[in-house]
Amino acid sequence: MKTTGGTSWQIGQVTVTRIEELHGPSFRPEDLFATWDPAVLEEHGHWMSPNFYQQSTNQVIMSVHSWLIRTPHHTILVDTCCGNGKNRPGSPHFHQLNEPYLDRLRSVGVEPEEVDYVLCTHLHVDHVGWNTRLLDGRWVPTFPNAKYVFSREELDFWDPSKNAHLPEEPRNVFTDSVLPVIAAQQDHVVSMTDQLSDTLLIEPTPGHSPGHIMLRLISGQDEGVFIGDVMHHPIQIYRPDWNSQFCMNPEQAVTSRMRVLNHCAERNSLMFPAHFGAPHAGRIRNHGKGFSFDF
């Protein structure tokens, strides 16, 4: 497994490319992690700054991006960021965006019509936005020939018709970014564990959200693991007991995180998170009784 061109990686016969939507300072660490300890900067500040932490503003650096996977047979997009023109007043970073996301996709040689699968690790606001785009006043699937992969558990939880207690924003997210896909009969629903091919395996990683899933890509002796929001920041590799404020089941989230870290360390897998700053991906190493990150 090697890095090619700065934003693309080769895993066997498969190319993985990062498609950026947003990148830069976001949360204060104490707002992202309820158990944040400033003393961690004394031990880890030398590698956290400047790519993962901005000292001048006391903010962590985060990214919102998709992973584009091109196998000899399929083109797959993992998570679709926030989307343009979406009404998200509760999430100011994501409200009414106008980003050249599709231009960035085209710049690496992929038209929306060429995407075969869109895999949503979960249905939070910053992972489903480009599922749809506004056309003649209607939200329609952005990738007209793709099957969109959702976990059944995740769909059922975020469906307003099945969960009457949902707040307004996730209701809107489901309405404008998930329902149009289902209406177009482009949904491909899995039950947490499934596979898209012999080399593309779906596995459950619940905790951050009820039906969160990850994708394992196996090509030859190499493996890439697309973990969604199992982790938000690389400090969690060193402190896997730290959950973000967005993790809905903290105990379950820690269990999934430990399982992913152990798996990646044992198999020398290249880990592709959804929100890490540059260089965005890396390998997990065993380090004493814990783990370290090989950028």
C-alpha cells in the first residue's frame, strides 16, 4: 500500500482518492471531547500541530470528505459530506453551502453518472448531503445510476415516520437527502453485515449512531478500512476511551473503536477516517498497551 499523488492511495489493484468538501479549524477540543484533558498537548502537541490542532485559536483541524474507490469493476463513493443548498440552521458550518464538490469529483475523472455505489456509513448531516441535489425545485439523487447502501438499523432510527421523537434537523436531513433516494428506488438496504463483492465487505460499528457501518476493501494482500465516524480525530487512537460529543451510545462507541483499532493493527490495514486532517489516512501500530498512528 502506498500513497500516490498526495490525495490518492493504491491498495492492490484499487485506487482510493479523497474528495474534499470542507477542511480547516472547527471545534475547540473541549467542545468536541467531553473528557478532554489539556495535558494531552504536552505529550502529543508536537504531532497534532499544525495538521490536527491550531494552537492560535485552540481549535482542532477537521475535514469533511468522501472516499472515492475505483476497483477494476466498480466505482464506489463512501459518505457524501454536507451538500449544497441544504437548510441546516442548527449546524452553521454546513448551512446553505456552495462548494465545488462535484467539480472536484470530475477533476479526478469521475462523472456522477459513473458512480455504481454510494455507501453511507451512517445518516448524520455531514455524511449524506450530496446524496441529492436540487433540480427544478426538487431534491433528486445526485448519482442517478448508483445504488445507495444504507443499514436497516440506521434507516429505521432516522426515519421520522418510525421515530416520532426526532429533532427538526435530522428530520430535514432524512427528508431532503435520504427519502428522494428511496423514492427513486435506488436504495440498497443491508442489515449491518453484508458485502458488495468478494472484496468489499460491510461490517457493523455501532455506537456513534445506532446503525453505523464500516467498509473493508481487500485487494490481494492489502486492505483498506473506511471507518466513518468511529473516530473523529487521531488523538482518539491514543485515547480510544474518548468519545466525541456526537456519539449516541458512548460505551458501544468505545467497543467499536477498540475493535477497529485492533483489527487495523493486526492486519496492517490502511485506515480511512471521515474527518482526519492531512494526510487524512494512515496505519495503526501497537504501542505498549495501546496504539499509535503511522501517518
